[in-house]
Amino acid sequence: MAEAEGLVNAVDELLDSPGGEILVSFQLYLRKRVKMLAVVFALGFMATFPLTKNFIAWLIDPTRLPADVNIIVITPVEFILLQVRLAAHVGLLCIVIVFLLEGSFQASKNLALRQRLAELEIQPPRPNKTLLATLCFTILLLMGGIYYAWNWLIPMLLEYLTTDAQTAGLSTEWRLTSYIGFIANLAIASAIGFQAPLVTLLVLRMKIVRRTTVRSYRRHIWFGAFLLGAFLSPPDPLSLFLVAMPVVILFEVALMIDALSRQETASSS
């Protein structure tokens, strides 16, 4: 009984803290916007579903597959279910985009939220310049990650895995959903991983974490990058290396950019 009361008290203290109040505000926002977000999802789904058939046909074009590879379906409804999944993912992506845009706009005008962030010793970005620059760099890094995955990572791994199976005397017939999922996982992993420099710079600039703390946990961050690669890539060393190394390199580049910019600021002042 005492443990239950202690847990309740701990939850109450968490909700009364500045961070807890931010979470409560976030929950209230979701309740007010649930109908609007549902409409956004439905519009994204309906706009995308008719295009999924052509998109899948483009992905499984023989010119994009390794030699002697056939794409097959196992069940009668596999193709239609894949179309539904793709359209649903686009609908969810539309929700995330709308939520981030509206949330950033509302946060820039919410004085109470700014006060709570100040109590947490977090410096929010300026709404005019920093948010716009962050959005632009996010899109550029996202496109860079997808470009890397599509032109380098995916073809190299498909060729490697196909050759490995065929040299063992196996016929290479891939299930449609597994093939699309393989491509999607690698593209998503690369798109997320390429955000490493932006996230690192924002965390340092907003003073959420000190630079010395980030540098002291460098090995843990490297391990997390390889863990992400192991989770989203095939279970072989080459795939793990090709997914994780760009994240590690971009993380180190972000630290270098932060150090150089701080030196320039110090010298100018």
C-alpha cells in the first residue's frame, strides 16, 4: 500500500513539474485536434492510395532488381494490403508534418510554454530564423539520407545478398511485402540517421545537454548508431556498417561545426 501511494505521489510531482505541465498541454492539444488530424490522415490516405499500384510496379521493375530475381506474392490479398499500408504510412506522415508545423507555430506564441522551458533551462529557438533554417536543413538531410539509401545502400546490399544466395545454389524469389519492407526500412533508417548532425546541433545550441556531456557519451552514441543499424538492416556486418557509419560521421561533423562556430563567436566578441 505504501509503495502504491509513493508511486502516486511521484506521478503527481512529475505532472506538477514544468516538464509534466508541458506533457499535459501536449495531451490537451491532441484531444482538441484529434478530428482535424483524422481528416488530414484521411486526405493523405485517399490521395495516395490510387498511386500505390504504380509506385509498387516502379519498384519491382526488372531493371531495378538484381539478375535472376523474381518478386512473388504468397496470398491473394497481399498486394492490396500492401497498398493500404503504404497509403496509411503517407497519411501518418501528413499528420506528423501538420502536427510539427502547427506545434512550432503555437509554441512560438505560447508565453506559458516559454516560461516552463525557461524553468527547465532550455532555450527555445527563435521562431523567425532558427525554425525556418531547421525545417530547411531537416528536408535537405532527409533527401540526402534517401538519396544515399536509394543510390548506394540498397543496390549494394541487394546485389550482395543476391550473389551470396545464388552462389549457394539457391533460387532467388522474394516476397513482395518483404522486398518493399526491406527498401522502406533502409530508406527510413538512412533518413533518420542523416538527422544526426541537426539533432546534435539543436541539443547543444538549446543547451539541453552540455557539450562536455555529449563528448563524454560519444561511445554510447556510436553504440546507439550501430544498434539502430542492427535493428533496421539485415543481420550481416556489411549492412550494419553501411547504415551506422554515416550516422557516426555526421555526428562527428556536427561536433566539429559546433566547436568552430563557438570559436568564431568567441573571437568576434
